[in-house]
Amino acid sequence: MNQFEKTYLESNQFERNAGFHWYNDGHNYLKDMSIHFNIPLKIVCGIIAVTSPSLSWSQNTILTYNILKFKGKLSHIKTPCYKANLYKALNIYKTKRVFPHLRGPKVVQFYLNLLNPFDDSCITIDRFMISCYYNELNIDHLKRFMTPKHIETLKVEVKKLSIQYDLLPCQFQAIVWLTYHRIIKSMTSYSSQLQLKIF
């Protein structure tokens, strides 16, 4: 039994329900935003995916909303988002093209999961999932696992376990992510050992 399965089995009912619906709820929320601003859903999903590193979901959605509300005018946007990612988001908005501005295995898979939550070929593997699988809390030690080969290994494991537990891969991944996040937050050494932010 690997760490993904162990973590899944430690999930509570709230985490299982929330994880089961997480990507579909996210998809519907962004769909409503795209309708409100008359912007294609793929552009909204691209903006939220490219700005997701280091931001919580709440920060991420507020930033995306403001980019759309203020039509990409930087002077109106205040955010802790990485500057390079913010400029990529503004380029997605201005060009109305997701690619080539969106790059990297995590953000591309996150984009696809939000755009097509029922597509079982899309699996988001971020630093929390890598930390969970390798049972490694030190971010410096995690870096050696952040390679395409390791990420593909983890995607295969998620796919296999999702079939075993009769879930979509994105549902299994979200349940594990929420459960692991709760577990490590409860650890007394969390703040000093693990400098990982949500997505």
C-alpha cells in the first residue's frame, strides 16, 4: 500500500464529499464567471491555472475575477501572485489564447481538470501530491522528485487507485490532496518544515 492509498483511507466524510465534487464545482464556478464577463471558459481556466502556484483557491479566484473585471489593467490588480505568472495571465486575457502562455505539467493538468472535470486522462500532480507520495516534508528534498518521470509515475498510481475505488482520477487526487493538507497542517512542525502553499 503506497502513501496515496494510506492517505485516502484516512480521509473523513467531509474530505471525500468535497474532493468528489471539487473539480466539477470549480468548473461550474469558472463557467459562471465566463458567462458573466462574456469570456470563453478556456480563457478563464487558463488564467486561473497559470496564476495558481503559491495562491490559495480563494486568492486565485479573486485574482482571476479582477483580471476579467478590470480587463487586464495591471494598475487595478493587487495580488501575491508571482509576477511572471501574472504577466502570463494578462497575456492570456489580451491574446485570448491559452497556449503558449500556459506551460509546466502541473498548471497544464490543472487547466485541463478545470476545463473538462470528467476527462479521466487529466491528473494534477503538485508539490503537495509529491510530498504525500514520497512522505517528504522538506521542500528542498522534494525538488529531486519534481521531474516529468516522477510526475508520470504518480499519475499512473492515481489512475490505478481511482479505478480501485471507483472514482475519477481527479476525484481521487482531490480527496488525497485535501486529506494530506489536513494531516500536515495538524503537525506541530508543519510551519517550520514544509513551506508549501495551496496549489
